[in-house]
Amino acid sequence: MKKTEAYSTLHEIRLRKETILSEIRNDNQQISILWKDLFRKPEPRKKGFTLANVMNTGAGLVDGFMLAWKLYRKFKK
């Protein structure tokens, strides 16, 4: 339950109004940042050599070499 504040002058009301307005602007700014982050496209991945890429390429090369060796041995005769 919120405690209601009693204001005795117009100056107190203006100060409270400015405080609430600044809080609303801060909240709006935070919501705007979160909204933009929610729908932002992810950054593209760099095309560098990662361990997974090296392993995948290596396995493909070994597989290709083995296939070529088997075909060579089969058609050698």
C-alpha cells in the first residue's frame, strides 16, 4: 500500500511533477534500448578458422583421400 504525500505549496507539486517526469523519461529510454536490442539482427560471424572449421575441413580431406585410394586400388587391376 502506497503512502500518499500531502503537498502544501505549488513549489512542492512542481518538484514532484519534475521528479516523476524524469523517472518516466528514464523508463522510456530503458524500454527503447531493450526494444531495439530485441529486434536487432545478430552480427554476422567472422569467416576465420575456428577449431570446428578446421576439424570439419580435415575430416572432409581424409574422407576424400580414402575414397580416392579405394577407387585407385579397385580400378588399378
